[in-house]
Amino acid sequence: MSSEWRNWAGTASCHPQQWERPASEAELRELVAGVGSRAGTLRVAGSAHSFPPVVPSNDVLVTLENYTGIVEVDEAAQQVTVRAGTPLSHLTDELADYGLAMENLGDIDDQTVAGAISTGTHGTGSDLGILSTQVARLELVTADGSVVECSPEERPDLFRAAQVSLGALGVISTVTLDVVPAYDLELRTRPMPLEACLDRLPELRSENRHFEFFWFPHTETAFVKTMNRTDAERTGTGGDFDSTVENLAWEGLCRLSTRFPSTAPYATRAAAWSFSPDRSVGPSHELFAHDRTVRFVESEWSIPADEIAPAIRDLEAWIERHDEPVTFPVEVRYTAGDDIPLSPAYGRESGFVAVHKYHRKPHDRYFDAAASIFRGLDGRPHWGKLHSLDGTDGPELYPEWDTFRRVRETCDPDGLFLNDHLDRLFGQ
């Protein structure tokens, strides 16, 4: 039997007939051309952090752990070209050595560069787009093994489609990113009554470069997190020991509430009670991301930014009405709008609402209810999080859905880069 690939959360797996780890663009081109010539299928795995079955292939699976690193740094243009398999954490560390940084990042940096942009990964900040908006140019290995370069000036339709593509157009080889001079952030965290937080959302969004909050179900407490540029003296960003202790304690609470579901409200109240105001100052890339070792499953939806407060109130009412045992907090972040066809933030400033369950707990009822609430508010799913959309939903939610499909069919008319999940979304 072939080796098994499994994602981080255990929600997707496969036994590919062929598992390849190319170390150069030439090897990647040869591999793609060979699979295409025999009418096979090929999928690329990043760091396995996507929850739906975006990756699984029972034919050829490609991983790019041997195809990493910076290709070129153009300090004058403030751009960096990087191989697709490079983890974001490695990239940001290397950028710091050049005195450069990403304009924005998400709260996890284990993803590969190609995986993060392909699924629409985002951070938070009402004036800042998803990570794909930082892409200046892409090189794509297409179905016949050729390399196609695209940018806003060269093949602009292909470029916009490739900015968020779920790997359905080809294999990303290199990515050129716009970067900025390195900067520090001041991180402030504090608990706040949920209703006060919801009432102050416009102010908190507008007055902070980065704002997000976590709401703990079964409580009236939100945990507010803001980050802003600063020249203040660095304080340090916490240590591995602190992170390990926090994750172990959280794992214990999750296991307890899994065995005894009635304890879930007490677990969230204990977590909410444990937070106190805090302040840290440090390099941006060290404050954006943090360790998450407790495994969970997640569904996340983008809705119009001004709909966040009613969405949270509706979700709270459903949880209490159905006595749903939820231990993990609900996370809310914001992004600017963009013009990327498959971006959840297409055409509007967006609020992203993420719901989670511990990976050992049933989640379907909770996630389905959340999806129903968010769909009622013009919601669009995060492509790397659990959802049940298929191709019939696309045109209703994404104004340029058919634009993406036309580009996809031109790049890959025989479905080389599709699996069952993507075929349901983009197939004929």
C-alpha cells in the first residue's frame, strides 16, 4: 500500500500512487508534463493546514519541501521572489535579515507561500488585504509542463485567477511579493464585555492598524487584540515555555469537555477568566503569528464588515438555544476588499468569522448552523476551512466565478489539477 498523506486536523487524507518531491523547477516541469501526457491527475500539498479535501490525490501527490528559499531580493523595488514551497515562517525570518517584512500576516505562519495565497489566507486590518494582494508576479507550471509568468501587466486575467486558485490552474513555481521595510508592532490585549466590544466595532476597526477579537461562547466576554506600528522599546514577545504551558492547559480543558460535554461552559468561562490586559512590543513577524498545537477543526466565513455584530448575536442565540457545547472561542478579523475572482473579500471590506471545535468533538451541527447564519448575511467561505459549497453556489456568491472558470478551463482543459473536491466546484 502507498504511503498515507493526512492533513493537520485529520479531516482529509489520501494514498497517492506516486508521491514526488521535486527540488527544482526543471524537475517540477518534467513531472507535470509526464502526468499530463498519460491523462493522470496531480495535486500539490503544502503544510497540510487546509481543513477541506483540497489536496487529496489517489494518483500523483507533490510536496515542495525540497523546493524552498528566496530566489531574489530587489531592495530598491521592495520585492522578493521566493520558491513556492517556502514556509512563511522561514520567509519572514530571512526577510528580517534584509531589513524587510511582509505588510501583513495571518496568525499562523506554518503555511507555505503557495498554499497560503492559493487558499486566500488573511490576517486582520480594515485597510489591509488578504495575503494574495501582496503578490506582484507569479510563475505557474501549466498542464503541458510549460512555465507561464503572469502579473497585473502580463496576462492580467491569469494573474487575478492565480492569486487565489486552490491549485486548480497549475503548480505555482515562484511568487514575487511586495514587501516593506521592517517595522515593530505594539500588541495590546484585554478582556472586554461582549456587548461593549460589539457596540464599539466601528471605532476599534478604524483606530487600529490591526484589530481582532475572540468571543468565548457561554460567556459574555470578548478578548480584544490590537496591534499598531511603534518605535517604542521592545519588550520581548513571550517564550516557548509560556506557549507550551498555555497549549497544554488548553488541551486538558478540551479533553475534559470532550469526555464530559456538560463541562464545556465551565471550560470557556475558565479560559475567559484567565485573560488579563497585556502589552508586548517586537518585530512584526514575531507578533503576528503564534503557536497552535491543540488540534481543532474550523469553518470560517467572510461577511460584509458591518454585519459582524448581528452575526455574533445570532450565533450566540443559536448556541444557547440548542445548548451546543462549544469550548473554542469564535474569532473575528477584518480585511480590505479586493478584485480577486475567488477571494472571499471580493468587492467589499469584510469581516471574517471563524468557528472551531476540538478535533475529537462532533462539529457538523454547529458548523452547519454557523454557515446558515453567515450565508444569510451574504457570506462566502474561506477556501482552506470546512464548507459544503459546490459549483452551483459559486455564481451567486462570487461575481467573477465564471471568469475564474473560463481561465481554469483554458489552463487545464483535461482536469489534470482537479480532485473530487475541486471537480464538484469547478468541473463541467
